[in-house]
Amino acid sequence: MKKIILKAGEGKRIKSGHKWVFSNEIKNIEGSPSLKDVVCLYDNSGTFLGKGFYNPHSLIALRLLTNKDEEINADFWRRRIESAKLLRENFYGAQTSYRAVFGESDDLSGIIIDKYGDYLAVEFVSAGADARKEEIVSAAVSVFNAKGVYIRNDARLRQLENAELKTENEIFYGSIEQDIIIEENGLKFYADIMHGQKTGWFFDQRDNRKKFASYVKNKKVLDCYCHTGAFGIYAKNAGASEVVFTDSSMPALETAEKNYGLNGYKNFNGICADALEYLQSSQAQNEKFDVVNIDPPGLIKNRKDFNAGFKHYVKVNSCAMSLLKNGGILTTSSCSHHLDFKNFQEVIAQAAAKVNKSAVIAEYGFQSKDHPVLASMPESQYLTFAVVFLK
């Protein structure tokens, strides 16, 4: 039997529901397991704790899949994916596009599945899941009756698992439409699951975009780091008097313009520029806005980058605040797990101080409900959003 035995004093976190065993918590490894093997986990007293994927090359040495002594087979994957599907149906009813599986929060460590109508985009960020992708994809196709499955092999997390990082992704099952259109809160958007960022759409901001839209009627809005234009198009739909879109990626901006037209709007105002450079430019400073939205990429990739990333967040937020008219509103996000809620508040406070303003936070938001937070794993909560009034 291949098994891992924890050191004395370890295991409490696992028993409380955490899904990761770190390499420095292990006392003994028996049975010579290799990369991608499923192994049994025991505490130091010999109590069985569960089964999971073993990886000798990763700091996360074991990803727990179950706390039962059960087979990890095709039926296991189907049952887990069906459970995830039922949870989303409770949230979204008949909606057809959402994050269908969110890793540890759905008891499927290392597996991400996004559903775009009849199509699935899948990321395997653990070597163990990657080795069993045929079984997992087959189960997902069965549960969702999918017409096509596209696997993204370019997630940087794969490097930490010693899984092959590929720039070329693959249509793994069926076929994929070139122009997939999804609907979100009554608006339509193109989703490029083969070439777009992540899996083609950021479902995690769905609920925050709705919050944002309630503050923009008859206001001049800047959507900075706009990607494919979702926040700005929500603003236009909610009655904003003017919307300016800016992003450093021309392909993303071109898709934003397509999405703008897809929803019946004309005269798209897009600026291709680095966000921070644009926020500091005389062009932006001369315009001034009633509402500025910033949704930067994760600026803190790991703990050692915290101080530099924190300062970058403060600078971006303060520059955005400087563009606001008196009484203006900043909506701001962080998708860096290492920037926790308290530090996110501190970013806003320091940014406001830099521009000699007082920041009043009207409301917070987090990742959308199809990215559920596992209470026993703070790592599963990563997105924070705030609506900030400046005075």
C-alpha cells in the first residue's frame, strides 16, 4: 500500500477540512509512490485521513481528494462533477455559462472547468489530475452533455507541479465554435476559450459587475484594465453618459469593441495603453471622471513579492483616485490571494491619503458564487472588490 504518514502534531488542519499536505509535514512515505499516484494519508497515530494525489516535486506534496477509503475512478469523478453542477444550478438556475468546477471548493483539487453553453474549457493545474484527464473529461462531457472540450495547458501553476507547460492547447473532445457568445445578467459577450486570458472569460467578477452598474447612471466612466469590456458595457447598459475603455492589449480591446457592438452600442471609445501610464497621462488628468473602475491583474504572485506588489496597488489606486471629480467613485479590485482583506483596506486608505482625500467604502464584494469559498481553506478566497466614495 502506498501511503503518507504525517509528523506528530500535524493533521489537525486536514481533519478540519483543508485539502493540502505540505512536504515539510510528512514523517514517512511508504510503498514508493511516484508522481501522479493516489496515496493514502495517515496521521502519526495511524488514523486514516483520506486519499489524494502525491507529488514529490511540489511544496504541496499531497492534494486530498476524499476523506473516505474509496476508489478514485470514473464514477468518483462523475459524482463530484454532478455535485458541483447541482450547486451552480442552485445559484444560477437555467443560466448556461459559469465556472462549473472550482478546484478544492468542489472537492476536485487541481481541476478547473468553465462552462460556455455547450462547451467546456478545462485547466488541470495538478500533475495527478492531468494524468487522469481522459477519465475526468469523459465524466464532465457526460454530466454537462458537452459538444466540445478545450484543455488549457498554459496555466503557470502547472510548473509548480512538474506538469508540462505548453503554449499550445488542445481540442480534447468534439469541436469548438470560433465565436462563442455567452449571456451574463442580460448582456452578451464573446468568449474566446481557445486564445483568451485564463479560459476566455472572467466569471469571478459577475456579481461585482452588477454592483458596479448601480452607481453609474448619468456619469462619465473610465473602465481601466478593461480586458474585453465587461465593466464598461455594464456601465453603458446602466445609463452611463460616457464610457472610456483602456487596456494594454489591442486584441482584448478589439474584442471589447465587438462586445460593445454586440449589445447594440455605437461609437466605442477605446484607448490602447498601459494602465498606469494612462492614469498618469495629461490626457486622462485633463478629462476627469465621475467613476473610475480598476481591475488589475494579480500584482502579488507570492509572499516574497508582497511589499513591491502592495506599493504597486497603492500607486495604481491613488492614480485612479486622482482622475475623479469631487465626490467621485472608485471601484477597485484585487485578485491577489496574498493581499488579504485587511491589507486591501490599507491599500485604499494609503491611496486616498496620497491624493489628500478621505475614502468612504460603500460596499465590498468578493468572487462570484460559482467560485465558492471553502471555509476550511482561506486560499480559496482570492478576489476582493470595493466601491469607494472619495471626499
